[in-house]
Amino acid sequence: MYYRLAAREYGNAGNASCESSRGAAGRSECVFHDVTAGNDSQDCAGPVDCYQPGGKYGVMSSSDSKYRPTFETHPGYDYPTGIGTIDAANLVNAWNW
């Protein structure tokens, strides 16, 4: 049901009026607030997919020699934030019982 509601609200392309960065200026009926800024930075300690310029730990990267975030956010569904944050009241109102 969550993914069906998200697809109806902003599909794969996103809906600028439901972006989380808009805060209170966004549409008040948005069930999901699409997170479109950021990435999925995680610690790592190994030679593969880990940018480690010094020290014991590095950061997950699509390059071993330069920091390139592996998964970045963008409009619509993405790996770091999925379908976004939920507005519980709007979710209850949109849910088809």
C-alpha cells in the first residue's frame, strides 16, 4: 500500500511540491515527503568500494581512489531514502480501508 500511494503521489520522477526540503511550504496533503538532498555515506574498511585516504576507516564510494558517493538521493524512489518520510495524518486519510 505504501508504494502504491507513493507511486500515485510522485511516481519515479518525483513531485517538487512534496520535496522534504520545502518544509511547511510544500503541499499540505503530501503523504510522503521526498528526500532529494544527500547520500548514503557509510564507514568502510577494505580495498573494494572504499575511499580510504588515511586512518583505519574510509567511506563507501564507487571509486577506491576518489570519494564518489555510492548511492545518492534524487527525486522519486532512491536507495538512501526509499519513498521518503511519512506524514502520518495524511497517510491515514489517504489509506483505502
